[in-house]
Amino acid sequence: MKNDKDVISFSANKKWLSIPEETRRMLEKNVWCGSCSEAVTIEKYTVEGSPHGIVLRGQCKKCGHAVARVID
């Protein structure tokens, strides 16, 4: 099965996977898209570490614009 998510940081991915699945799905569906000017679902995202927590970088499911979500 092909997974659309690429992992940049194993430690960030470990933190991401430590979040309950229901909460992760909620966060994936609540990412701001500047192009759509609304909260959208992120897809084809990477999981990265950041001084502020975890960053999901991917694209808007609706329009394909680049989006990101910081999770602290």
C-alpha cells in the first residue's frame, strides 16, 4: 500500500505518531490555506521537526497550494 506521507525527521514522526489517531486526523483536516482562505485538509505531507514542535508541510486537498501546520 502506497503512503502519501513522506517522513523527513524520525524524531518528529515519533512525536506525531504519539498523538492519538483521532486527534491527528482532526489536525490534518484543520490547516489554513492562503489560496482558499479557509481551513482545509492537508495531503501529501511531510513530518518535520521544528523548535516550535512538529511541522506538517504538504498541499491543500482542495486547490493543491502549499500549506503547513505547526503542532506544538
